[in-house]
Amino acid sequence: MSRHILVVAELREGVLRQVSLEAVAAARLLAGASGTVSALLAGPPDSHGQALLAAGADRVVHTPERDDIGPAHTERALQAAAEAVGQLRPDAIVLGHTALGKDIAPRLAARLNAGQIADVIAIEPDGESFAFTRPIYAGKAFEKRMFTETPWVVTIRPNNFPPLARAGAASADVAAGEAALLATAGKPDLRTVVRGVMKRAAGKTDLAEAKVIVSGGRGVRGADGFKPLAELAEALNGAVGASRGACDAGYCDYSLQIGQTGKVVTPELYIACGISGAIQHVAGMSGSRVIVAINKDPEAPIFKIADYGIVGDLFEVVPLLTEEIRRL
Ligand code: FAD
């Protein structure tokens, strides 16, 4: 069965988010071999349009302005997505399970009187339709859900749907017919406007999309204790995360918190340093492909979910690891 799927692509500070390419991969699966994938992009199609086409989109529909779709402008983003849905009448809409996706997907579903399945980590064919797997109870269990009618609204968790690469498409220009300006209903009718955004200093790599995360807990004993972790993260081209214990103790900013009440991450490699492994922390990182735990207590619960465990003092182990990795 062939379907028409719309992906709402997301830019962060002018850069196309990796999860949007992953959303195109998920959309391709839902569309079927002869189906169509359209990608909604904010602003001119240029290199971002090319990247979406190279990742498997058949065409790009775009809004006039670059900041039409973004976490700081969710009302406008919702409006743009609703306009695209109104014009294209897709069978399903796929977004990243990001701050923006979490904000607009339920509102879009409500407007369309549609069902929504959030935080999807796997999609499998099931008869004429699909089963969508998502974690529940803070990652302690998984459920499979299906839609009973279209349209479907789906958000996908980052790092679960590897982007596709269509041979030759990356170098192709966005051809006429592959890109179209979304016909907007005049001036956006917004009930709130963003007057300014005050940014906190953040790491170079977005935690939700990082391939490697080096995370620190109360065992790092202070803000200075994060320095060796940051060096290891840099050697691995990764990001630094933290437990709530470390955040509550004031060792680092809450923007680094991973867990049930923090960020949910799914990197290829997660290195937990001085973290005990409380269930609320595990809820945010158990989907990591490989988990390494460094803890001086051999009974620490983190070792139960770790693929590799190092019983030792993180202040000795982490610098040694960094040295070895730099040598490679
Ligand atoms: P601790 O439990 O104190 O563990 C520190 C670990 O460091 C110990 O295992 C110790 O052996 C080890 N250590 C000490 N020194 C060293 C050293 N030199 N070298 C190596 N190891 C060392 N927590 C989260 O992380 N994220 C959440 O989102 C979250 N949400 C929560 C929501 C609710 C409603 C509640 C009630 C709690 C939540 N928590 C969350 C808190 C959680 O229960 C734990 O309290 C917290 O995760 C503990 O942080 P920690 O592992 O850093 O600290």
C-alpha cells in the first residue's frame, strides 16, 4: 500500500537537525515503495532541501521565512505544519520527538482530530498497517500501538532510524517540482510573538543527538570534577551529560540532566562516571547502544545495566581513558 507522508523538518540555529533526516527514513518506510514523502522546511530549500532529498524525500515544501519553524516559534510552526497538511492532505505526519515536536505534534493531532503516537523507537509492518513501538513507564516496558484511522501523527525518538542516502542525490540541486513554496494564508495570525530568546551557554553537541555521552554524577564531587569528563567527551567527539544528583548538588547546569525528569538520550556510547544508576537516571539512558560504567562501588546498580564496568576511582580511570583514546 502506498501512502503520502509529510515530515516536518527542524532547524536549530540554521542547521538541519539530524532527527529530521531520521524522520525522512521513518517516513519512507511508512510511505511504501510507490508512496510519496514530502518534507516541510522553513525558509528557502537550498542545501537543507538537498539534504532532505538526499535522505529520501521526494519533494520539499517550504515556508517563506527561515525562523517559521523552530522551538522558539512554536505557534508559527504549528500554523505552517497545519497549512502544509491542509494543502497536501498526507496520510501521516512525522516529526522528531524534540522540544518542538513534543510541543506541536499533539496540537496538530487535536486540530486534525487525529491519533498521535509519541516517542517511537521502532516501526514494523503489521498487515496493511504498521506497529509503532514506544517506551512506557520511564523505559521499564515497551508497548506496540497501531492507528485505527488516518491521518497519523508520529514523533520519533532521535538516533533510532538511521538516515538513508540516495546515491547521487546529495550533489543534485533542488530541481523545480522537487521544491514548492507553501501557499500561506496571508500574514501569520499569531496570538503570541517571540520578542527575544535568552540563551544559556550549552555544549557544542546537542545531548539528544550526540553519538557519545560522558556523564557525571555525584561522584565527580564538584564542578571541577566535570573537567576530566569534558576532556574525555572532547576526545570522543561527544557531549557531557549529568545525573540529577550532580545537578542538584550544583556541580553543573540542569540542561545536562539525563533521566526521567531530564533528557532522554540514545547515544551509541554512554559512559557513566560516578553515577549510582537510580531507576530515574536509567530511564533516560537505558536505550544507549553500549553502556560503560565507572564506579568505585562494585555493588552500584549501574553495573546491572552496563555492558562494560570499571570498578575504580573515576579521577584515575577517566584521564587514563582519555590518554589512550587520544593515542589512537
Ligand atoms: P548517587 O546516588 O549519590 O551516586 C554517586 C555514585 O558515585 C555512587 O554510586 C558512588 O559509589 C560513586 N562514586 C563516588 N565517588 C566516586 C569516584 N571517585 N569514582 C567513581 N565512583 C564514585 N536522577 C537522575 O539522574 N535523572 C532524573 O531525571 C531524575 N529524576 C528523578 C525524578 C524523581 C521524581 C525522583 C524522586 C528522583 C529523580 N532522580 C533523577 C534522582 C535519582 O533518584 C537519584 O537520586 C540520582 O540519580 C542520584 O544521582 P547520582 O547517581 O549522581 O548520585
